[in-house]
Amino acid sequence: MRIANLIHRDIGYRSLAFVDDAGGAFPVPASAEAAGTVLPAALTDPLGYRWLAPEGRARLAEVGGRLDEAGAAPADPAVWRFGPPVPRPGKIIAAGRNYMDHVREGQEIWAKRGGKVEIPTFPTAFAKFPSSLTGPFDPLPIPDGVDDLDYEIELAVVIGTPALNVTAERALGHVAGYAICNDAGARGIQRREMESQIGIVLAKNFPGFAPMGPWLTTADAVGDPQQLRLTLEVDGDVRQDASTADMIFPVAELIAYWSRTGLEAGDILITGTPSGVALARDEPAAYYLRPGQTVTARIEKLGELRNPVV
């Protein structure tokens, strides 16, 4: 099942929507009415988290499975746009250095500056703020004074039920579903923040620096999250191409580790990026994002993001 967050282009009203195989979006309230079913308001509210719980997803699946027979009409793209599937998560934990080839990139970069990057022995991360989220087809803005905007395709994991001190063996049972994230970053600011040894904050949290979506694909429709291909293109030029099988710490281990913070429904983990970022190129300036370009990020079974750079 695929569930999107639709936003009315004129008045900003939000609605959950089912998404069919062709990418058509069917608002949940109207779909339930067409199917002769009444759903609690909490199960149709994109700003809430009830729909992410197993019982909420089960109720939605009952209605979604009757779309064809109910004759529900898809939303008009001229009236509705896609927002991030979970627009107000309590927290976004962004894993760092979780693909070995990306670690090797980092080692080469920092070696040129006299620094050293160790192969991680435990998961590391920084915080992405919910205010950095934007929709899957929204513009990706370059902030004033930034000339080194980079891209990072990542698998996003959305928590459906609270997880505190869970084991890796039980961790995936807390997942509502998955989406795509482009973890954009301003590299110059990031370098200064990392050299301060305090942490990455501003570099990754400008408004619009986390395009996410295009919808949430429920965990049952994805299966093993470690068997998904990821690709990112800029104007058709393939920059990143890898598999989630290459993660150093798989999704279950990340959830187990970060569940010590007390993960809650709606929280999001983004799980690291593979090699191919602009920063690691011989001439990074030629690969940083520029206005007029389009970044397309795809993950198998999850759809694609298409964000114009402005």
C-alpha cells in the first residue's frame, strides 16, 4: 500500500491519499465515502500518527483494496500537490558513514586536509529538523551565499509504533513503511561545523534540504529493506548507484541502536548515502547543484523524487 500526503495548492488543506500503480492519488476521505465506509478523522489526518500504527494501516488497507469497485476519482494534480508523507515527525535521525564506499570517499577527502576518518564501529548520526522537509516534486532551494550544495540519496524509515531498547531481531516490527529522502547539504558550512568537533546543524537544515516521498510505501509491500537499489541522477547523469545491501549497519541495527532515545510513531531514520556525492569528485565544483538542474532520486519499490534546483 502507498499512502501520500496531499496539499491543496490554494488553501493548504491536507489529506492522506491512496496511490495506485500509475501514480494517481485518491484522497482517503472521499475514497472511504465511495466505498461506503466511515473512517475516524485521526486516520485521515497527515499531521497525526494514528494512521501509521498497525491497526490504522489495516483500516486504510481495507478501504484501499476497494478503490476499483468503489469508483473513487483521483485527485486533480492542478489542485493538489504531494507533500512529504510525514510532514511533522518528532525527530529525524540521519545516519552518517553507513556505506563502506562512502566511508572510503570520506577518508580520501579528509586525508587531503591532514585529517583521518575511521571505519565506524557503531552507528553515528546527526539531526535533521522537520522544518527541512519538503515535497517530492518541490523546488530544492540554494540558500544565499551557498555555492556547494550537494545531494545524498537515502532510504527513509518511518516508525509506526514506539520503540524503546528493542533488539535488532524485533526492530523491523516497529516500521510503518519506507520512503526516499535526498539529504541535501551545504558542504562548506558542513566542513566548518565538523572541524569544530561540535556537530553538523546548519549545513543540513536549511528549509527544503530534505525532499522526501513521493509517498510512504508500507513495510509489507517492501519486504527486505536491505535488497533495494538506489540511484540518483542530475539532469540524467547518474551520480549515485548502489544497493541497500551495502549498508554497514542495516536498518534493523539502526533502529535497535537509536531506540535507546525512545523512538515514537512518526519518527524518521534516514540511513546514510552511498558513494558518488559531489564533494568526493576530483573537481567538486563541477558537480555541485546549480539553478535550473533537476535531481531525480529513485529507490526500488518506492518511486522517485524529482526536484528542480532553484
